[in-house]
Amino acid sequence: MTLLLNQSLLLESKSFRTEAITNFSDDKALEILAKAKAIIFAV
């Protein structure tokens, strides 16, 4: 996603969060998932 997201807008708007998530490419989604797994298993 090339759009820079305003963090407060993401916190306030459920529909904006959903839109932002659905606009990720499959490769970007897998990259984010891998990073989240690394954080979880590092703790």
C-alpha cells in the first residue's frame, strides 16, 4: 500500500481499518504475518 496511514484514523474508523487491510497484496500480507510471528515467538 502506497498510502501513508494516519494512526489516529485507523484507531477511530473500523471501515478505514478494514479497507486498509483488504488493500494489502498477498506478498505484503505474508511479510506482515511473518513479522508478527517473529515478535510473538521472541517473547
